[in-house]
Amino acid sequence: MSPLMQARLKRFQENKLGFGCLIIFAVIFVLSLVSELIANDKPLLVKYDHSLYVPVLKSYPETTFGGVFETEADYKDPVVQQLIDEKGWAVWPLIQYSYQTPNLELAVPVPSAPTAQNWLGTDDQGRDVLARILYGLRVSLLFGFALTFASALLGIAVGAIQGYYGGWVDLLGQRILEVWGGLPMLFMVMILVSMFTPNVYWLFLIMLLFGWTTLVGLVRAEFLKARNLDYVRAARSLGVTDRTIMLRHILPNAMSSSLSQLPFMLTANITALTALDFLGYGLPPDAASLGELLLQGKSNLNSPWLALSGFFTLAIVLSLLIYIGEATRDAFDPRRQ
């Protein structure tokens, strides 16, 4: 690691608010990745007749535990639980509901208020809200990370080509970007998504189609500034190829401004996905979604725990990303070097 990068990382760590938010965000992200171990309608571990089983990782028929059906065991069924208790035991996760598991033991209409069984209540289908938040966070964060990474790669590539070659390449590229950037992204995504069957991959490609322009201007400016510097001219005179000059000599110097924008891009992508889910143009209906939770809160105003749970989840995650982005921007600020 170069001394310059070490100095930037040190400045980032000295920003207590940004560094603390990064730790909290990392904990939330890791917890969302292991949602199956926290919220699940299957036991984590079952010991039956001197044998160990891991239902959370592998499906077992009911006959494995002395039942009569050869289909997968329903571990919430009292009969199956009694069969297991007779010859062994089961270790359950902290929340005994998955994101699609309804609470069939409710004695009140749904959505039901928070209880000892459902800490944040249930939605209008009797599903545990906290479990849906955990799974929805994982979907939103992984989708946002993938979309941010792909958008950054595409934007950096286009900006580098425009800035390095200049001339007609830059002029034509700028005119295309002006037209493309003038399109209303959210409306265009809604129109295109409505033309296809709801699918995560289609949604990803369509959002990438309109979200890759964020870094083009920053990278283009850095390459325009560096293309006529002495070290670039010396590399050209020595016969170094354009590709090598762009990747090895200019791009590392242009990455600082791009890296500082990634947390803000991630925030924008998560917000866009949530907005599309709220409007009904996002993920498939059976997927865990924060936007769908907010929509349920809008449709059930007499159940405030739905709207409040979705609001505070988004507010906390997006606030953490904003503070991380500001700390990163300050750490990579060339005026502080």
C-alpha cells in the first residue's frame, strides 16, 4: 500500500463519526447476510435418535423424524415437534419465522401489534416484520452493492476514454451524455420494468442502463487534466500503449475522486430500489422488500408499526452511508494531502 493511501486511511480512521458509522454498517450488513441463522422457521440444529441434523442448510423428509409423510418436515407443526422431543431436541434461531412464514397462532386480526413472539408485529399477511426487515436489508444491500460496482466500472471506462482521447470522441460522448442524463430515470425504469415479468436480473440491467453516468464527469475531468502531463507524454514517447497508460499511469491517480463517491452512489441505488418497490415496479411480489413494507404502512394507517419499522430501518442505513461517504470524501480530499 502506498504512503498516500496509508495517509488517507489514517485520516478516515481519525474521523470518529465516519469510522464509527462504518463499523455499525458492517455489523448490520453481516447480520443481514446470516439472516437464515437469525430468523427462520426451521431449527438450526436437531438431534434425533443419536443423530444430528441441520435443517437450516438441508431439507429432511418428515419420515426422518418418525413421521408418515415423505415431503419436507414442517418444523412448526406440533406433531413434528412432539416427534423430535420424544427422541431428541432442537435448537431454534432467535426469531422462529422466515420472511414468508405467517404466524398461524395469532388470536387477533392482522396486521397485529408487536408482541413477545413478533417483536415488531406482523404485516397484513401475518408475516413477522423483523424477519422481513432482515431479509429485505440483505436484498437491498447486495443489490445496491452490485449495481454500484457495475455502474462504477462502466462510468469509469467511459469517462477514461472520453478524457484520454478528447477531440471528437469527447465531444460526441458529451452530447450523448447530455441527452441520456436528461431522461427521467425513475419514469423510464418504471416503463421498461412494466414491459417484462418482474425479475431481479431485468431490474438490475434496466437500472444499470440509466445509472452508470454518475462517475463519467469526474473521471473525464481527471483524464483531461492528466493526458498532457509530462509523465504521460514520456510514456507515449517510449512507445507505451494507450491502454497501459490509461490503466497503469492515469487511472490510479483518478480513482481518489471516484472512490469518495461510491457511498453516495450506494445510497442512491438503495433509495431507487425502495422507491420502485413502493410503487410496485421493483422486485417480485414474493421477495422481502423494504419498499413493500412501506407500502403496507401506507395501506394500513391504523398499524403504525409497519410504517415506523420501514422508515427507521431506511433512515438508519442511509444515514450511516451518508456519514461514511462524507468521511471518505474528506479523507481523499487532495487539499488535505
